[in-house]
Amino acid sequence: MSKVMVVEDDAALREIYSIRITAEGYEVVTAGDGEEALAVAVEQKPDLILSDVMMPKISGFDMLDILRNTPETANIKIIMMTALSADDQRARGERLGCDRYLVKSQVGIEDVVNAIHEVLGDKTAPETPTPSSTPETAPAPDTAATSEAAPAPVAQEIPTAPAAPTQEVPNVPNPAQ
């Protein structure tokens, strides 16, 4: 079982990520800031670290730099997650050696889980259709398999409200005539 460390100073986010990652079958350890993360990384030797960038004490970038320059932690896979979407921030993370850089506003928790699987190499992310895929080039569905696997839908009569009774209106003379 792979071990993932979640480094996030927001306790609610740390818990949400931890629960979801645990549900994927990973062992999860956590840290609330970069300083704590360095100590936990040396002690626990996680296979991957999912870390926020903007944290108290030691920033995620400084933590990344220290981890990459420490022999015991140099080979740990690291995914940086941040609200910083500027290209220079992404370039800094990549220059310091992160394996993936995710912008929080551009990803959901399933994207984070898929990134963990991809970086660890234990599962491939679902393929996304390419813009060049058209109905003409897409393979036809296997109708033989689907017709045997699922019974045909049965038409059901939809109940309707009963019609209101009709009443004959007597021919009443109009006094205005």
C-alpha cells in the first residue's frame, strides 16, 4: 500500500483530501505546515506528498527545495497544489522538482486523485476524448453485447387524469336580443 502525505494548513481541506485519498486505498499521513511536513517526510518516508504552496512557517516551495536536496527524501514524488496560477509560479515549482503542479481553482478532488494515481504510476487516468473524434471515426457500439446484457425496456402505460364529465348546456334565450 502506497503512503501519501497531505500537507495543507487548512484543516478542513486536509481532512477532505485525507478521507478521499484513503478511500482510494492509500495510507495517509498529514502535516499542517511545511516545517511539520519535513519532519514527517523524514520519519514516515511517504511515496508521494500532496502539498499546498502558501503555508505558515515554511512555504511549500521552500519545503520542496529542502526535500529535493535531502538524500532521504530526494526521490519522494511531490504534487504541489496552490491558488497561485501565474506561469512564473508554475515554472518555479517545476524548476524546484515537483512532479505535478495543480491550481486549486482549476481542479476538483477527482482530478487530484487521478494525478496521485498517475504520478505513482498505479493507475491511468480516464482518457478524455480528443476534439478530432467525430461520430464518423468513433467505433460503433457493440449492439450484440448490449442487447443480451440488458433486457429491452418495457413500455408502461402512463396513467392520465380522467376526463371531466361533459354537461349539456341548455339553450337559454339571451334577454338582450
